[in-house]
Amino acid sequence: MTPKRRRFVLLLAALGILSLATVLALTALRDNVVFFYSPTEIQAKAIRPGQRIRVGGLVEEGSVARASGNATLSFRITDLTESVAVVYEGILPDLFREGQGVVAEGALQADGVFRAARVLAKHDETYMPPEVAAALKKSGQWRGAAPTQ
């Protein structure tokens, strides 16, 4: 085999291995590309306890409760079809309140309660994260105007 042909075969083999590695990496990260899961998606998917995910939706009316003596807060996130219980310890964003869109980042526990490490809230009076609005539209529960950026 000539040196030129040998280089060509080596280059093709390297490109093949690189393509295979890319496909394997993208397949492994497929579920982590999602910005957040709605409560309905969490009920439908088999999410492992302890797996870090994001849950998005609306803070359910009447569900916010503070534990006395510490900064622990419990509330429910809903997409108006299903809801998931959330426990968070820390300082909430100033704009956090019932009926508003939020995204909580953390892990689902074995008992079905979502332990949030971080809670993100909307940034103004008319804003709802586009992903939350899309999830609400998908579930047929959307009752607002088009989301603003």
C-alpha cells in the first residue's frame, strides 16, 4: 500500500471513530437536553430517584407552606393536569408567588417529592418562560397571551 493510500485509510478510520463517538455522546445526553419536564411528563416517564432534572410549571394556588423556624418551603408545581410536590430550602426569588411560572432544579426523591436545589421565577408581570407556556399549550391548559421575551 502506498503512503498516500495508507494516510487516506487512516483518515477514514479516524472519521468513522469520531462519528461513532459523537453519536454515542448525543444518545447518552438526549434526555439532558430538555430544559425542564412538566409534572405530566414526570408522571409518564420513569425518572430515577436522585437523577438531577428541572421541573417547570405554575405554582399551585394554596400550596405554598413555610416550615416554622427555618427557611424550608414546600409548594406544588402544576401544569394544570398533574402536579408535583416540591421542597426547597433557601431564599426564593422576589417574584416567586402562587399562580406564577417557575422552574425548579433538583432531584426527585423515592417518595415522589422533588427536592429543589434552585428555584427560578419569572422576571416581570407578563413573562412566562416559553417552555412553560408550550407545556401548558400542549396539555390544553393555556389561558394566557403569547409569551414575551
